[in-house]
Amino acid sequence: MVVELMGLPYAQGPSPAILDPAGRQVWPEAERVRGVPTEVVDRSGIALFFRPGEFREEGYARVVRVRALQTRSRGEGNPFRELVVVGEEDARRLREAPPTCQLVFIR
């Protein structure tokens, strides 16, 4: 799954999340990451990040692209925009992705 940020402000961090237009988290699903120690996530991350033109689709069985509508911070006073909002249809596609799906952000 490739999320195209298209120049939106974004603070790359170890624990990105994707929201639907209503603000509900659609990725990662809580049950998929429950029990994973924070230090493991911080060390390895849960997504890959590329600049436009760096990501190569070869080697992936299937690539689905979604477009970010906006980015948000995790709360007031937090300047880091690490939450990505996608449209309802793209949110549905993310919810249906298999648990082995790799998420890639194109900044």
C-alpha cells in the first residue's frame, strides 16, 4: 500500500497512523500491533518512507496507491504532523489490506 503525501507537511516518525475522514484510525489496526513493544517499533518502524522517484514497485506482488487528503498532529500543542487522513474509499481499501501488507509513504 503506497500513501502519496503529495507535498503535504508530514513529520516522519516511527509510529505513523492513517485516519479516515471522521478521524477513526484505519491503520495500523490496534489488534495488529497490540503487544508489540514500543522499543521494537521505535527501532524498526512500521512503515517505509521514500521521496518521489525513489520507491520501486518491482518485487511487490501488488501495489495499491492511496492519496492523502491532509495531515494532522496527535493533539493540540503537538507540532508534529504524523497522522495522515485519507478519503473514505481509500480507508476501506486500507482496512481490507492483508496483515502482511507493507505500508510505504511517498513524501
